Amino acid sequence: MGDVFVARPLMPPIDEYFEEVKSIWETKWLTNVGHKHNELEKKLCDFLGGAYVGLVVNGHAALELAIQAYGIEGEIITTPFTFVSTANAICRVGAKPVFCDICENNYTIDPDKIEKLVTTKTKAILPVHVYGNICYVDEIKRIADKYGLKVIYDAAHAFGVRYRGKPVSCVGDSSCYSFHATKVFNTIEGGAVCTNNYEIYKKICVLRDFGINGEGDTIAIGGNAKMNEFSAAMGICNLRHISDAILYRKAMAELYDSLLEDIPGIRTNTVQENVESNYSYYPIIINPNEYGHSRDDLFIELQKHDIWTRKYFYPIITEMPAYKGKYECDTPIAKSISEKIMTLPMHDSLSKEDVGRICEIIRSYYRY
Ligand SMILES: *Cc1c(COP(=O)(O)O)cnc(C)c1O
């Protein structure tokens, strides 16, 4: 039996992609906001339900540019339970991350702990939707309104997630997406800022192109974060298959749930009320006292069977060498979760047999 990977990219049939890129040989327009780019922006507006979608070269750029577009310096409240990109983006644009703890049940920022971190320097909250679970968006909005803060979501895990029947990008001031190969929807590398604010959208367009505006004037100090036509074409194709891909992930997640539910010490993820998840990851929490082995033990055991899982997110940001000791961080729940969590293989080329085999290994490794 071959390796089972933790993630595999969504890829359209090759002929569909060839068909999509053919016209690029006629136009010879490879990048700089071409036809494919504009078509994908338009299609994503519909899919994500935002008024404006600014495509960029990757999810990290989406975060940096969104923060810059709002002109945010000062403090931004976020969590340490995320991919390092979130905190790096805050630091790299000259703002300061302030780390808030997360909730035990869904791993997103704990709204009850945000307010005591607000100071006169706080300018924004940058919550992270995690694994397809969404943040407490209503509570976050209430706090942001009370203190006049912007809310920029890191929605890298939330493509296609819906809350109360609407795409989750409708909440907050902006949502930043990643279209990296390992995400639910990919453009090989890519990302986008989704917003209802036209001014912010225009700023993203300028900032992604060195700060040059439509008239050719350089009006901001921007970098180069443009998405090329081949990536956009990949996105156009993948968008045709995304709903099926999410349904398939849902079926695999439900199969995992049913096969793991009675193993002591293994906790699976619960889909939230009023949320349609995208099942972007399949996290499990291992309680070593009940299961008889630690997360790290199980990670190695699965690896022995060529099953590749991921300690994700581990370590928390503030334990990473680049961050350690530099920021105050009172986030015991984030730390404890990061030491017990792993994500199991989840993608649209995973088979039922793979899931069955993975769960059987987890079951027979149970110690008592
Ligand atoms: C993937 C990811 C990013 C970065 O996106 P890239 O497209 O890889 O630059 C940021 N935040 C989170 C939570 C992510 O998972």
C-alpha cells in the first residue's frame, strides 16, 4: 500500500486546463491583471459573496496588503494558534501582534479574552478561522464596534465556509484567503483579499503593483504581489470542481467521525451550529491519559505505516525561535492544544479504504 499524504492539491482534468490556457498563446498576456485574472476575480466575487475580491500572489501577501491598506500601525490582536504567516504579516508591516488565547472547543480566538488586551494603541483584531471552524464573528464584531477597531480575518482555512447561509467572507472588514496548493481551493500559489469596501479594494490593487495606480503614478510604496494568468486559469478550472471537492471532504470527515468516535482519548472536531464547513483539515486531539500514547507517539506510529499526518499548529507562534521571549503571551489553552493536536490526511484523492486503514491503526494502537 502506498503513502497516504496529509494533503493533495485539487487539480482539474488536464485537458480542461489546456483548454483554459490556450488563449494565453494568442494574447501573449502572461501577467499584470490579464483576462484570466479578471475573470477569476469576478467569479470569486460571486462565490465568496464579497463586493470586491483583490487577487494577489499568495495568502501571505493578502494579509500584508490588507493590513497596509487600512494603514494600520500599532497593535493588532491575534492568536498564536495559527500558521506563522499571520504573525509574520503583522510584524513585517510594522505593527505589533498581541496574542490572545483560543477556545478549547473550536480553536479560534476566545472573545471573552480579547477586551482585556485592548489598549490605546490597539487598531485591529486579526482573528483566524481554523480548519473550517469559524471564529465567534458576532462577539468579535461587538467588541470591534465598541472600541472602533478594524477586523481583518485570516480566512486561509475558510474558503467556501458558510455562516447562517452566507459565505463567511461577508463578516468583518476584510477576509484574506490563501489559494496555496495545499488549501481546499488552489491557484497553485495565490490569495485574495475579499472586502465590501471599494477604497480598500483600490488600495490592494495599487499595493500589489509596486504602488502604481491606474494613471501610472506611484502613489504608495508597494511590492509586487500580482497573480499571473496561469495561476488564474488554474483557479477558474478548480472553481468548477470546488463544490464536489468539499462534498467529498465532508463524506470523508463523516467516515472518520464514525470510525473514531468510540476510541477513548481521541477527540474529533464538531462542526459548529449554523456553519457549513469546508472540511479543510481533519484535526484530532489526543488525550494521552485516556489513549495511552501521546500525540507524538501516534504521529510516529502512523508514519511507520506510511501515513503522513501533521502537527498543525505546533508549536504556537510564541514558542518559535523567531518569536520566543519577544512578546508577552498568556495563552495556556493554545499551548496545551498545540501539544495534543494533529491533522489526519484530508483531500479529495483520499479513499474510503485509506480512512478505514488509518482509523484501524489508531484503534489498535490504543494502549489499555
Ligand atoms: C496557508 C496560510 C497562510 C499563508 O498563505 P500562503 O498562500 O501560503 O501565503 C496564512 N494563514 C494561514 C492560517 C494559512 O493556513
